[in-house]
Amino acid sequence: MAEPDIQTQMLLRQMEESKQQFAELNKLDVRSVPENIFVHHFLPFFSGEVKENRQELLSNWLTIAGKAVNPVNIVDTSGKVVAQVPAIQNNEALDPSARQSEVGIGYVLKESNALSNISRVAGNNLLTSHLGNKLGAMTSHLEESNKAHEQKWNDLLKHYGKKPLNYKESDKVNSDEGDIFGFE
């Protein structure tokens, strides 16, 4: 594969720097919870050990997180971030910027309306097809995104010695793998 030209290299470098800057901004906007409160109140809830007061715990967690799509940092007594609780809701599931074609929804609405004057079925088929393609493009990465989101939760649960999501007794956990957050 050929080496990208200098302009492409500069553009790629600027894009990577922008991504890093946005990532730093996101870190500043993340709320925190003391580790002892997380471990005693919320970890049993998230690991599935608590069966009662689930709605109250969820409500309390949302008060801390602010929104279901917000992650929360876990901090020790000195204020150092030791882990991060992923968002309850996968906030990377939909990509509204995904484009399946250059044809806009307004154009398709006009065309399907005009076609409906000739054949209602044909007009509906055109609109259904376009909307289906748009939804498919917006959700094309959904499975990959959900797996990555689940892995964040499994890493957190492993950090605290809990079973991963969708754990089955037949699953083997290798304790030699170390901790994802760098702690032993």
C-alpha cells in the first residue's frame, strides 16, 4: 500500500489530534462517585446481586450520572480515578450521520407522494425502501458497538471480582489475565 501524500498525512494527524482533544473534554465532563459508595450500594445492583429496591437504586444512579448515556468515574479517597462505570445506555448505538446515499428524505417524500398519485403501493414501497436503507445505515455498526459496550461492563465487573454479564457456570475466567484498569 502506498504511503499517503504529505497533505493526507497532515489531515490525518489533525483529525487524530482533534479526537484526542474531544476525548479530553469528555473526561472533564464526567461525574464521579466515591469508590466505597459504588462498591457498597451500586456494584451489587449492577452485578445483579440485588433483587429488591432496584428502581430506587436506578433512580439514585441516574441522579449521580445525570443521564443514562453518561459514564461515571469511580474515585478513591484521594480523588484519583480508579475505574469508570460505563453508561447504562449504549450511547454509540445509532449513527444519525451515516449516509446510505446522497438522496435526502425530503426528495424521497416528494417522489413517493408523486408516485402514490399513480400507484399507492409503488409510492409506499419507495418510501419504505428508503427509510429501511437509512435505518440500516444508521445501525450498521450496532452489533459491534453493543459488544464493545458490554466489554466495558465486563471489565468493570472483573475489576471488582464480579461475574461478567451473561455469565454461565460453564464459562472459565482466567485469573492470570490481570486487571483492565492496571490494578492487580
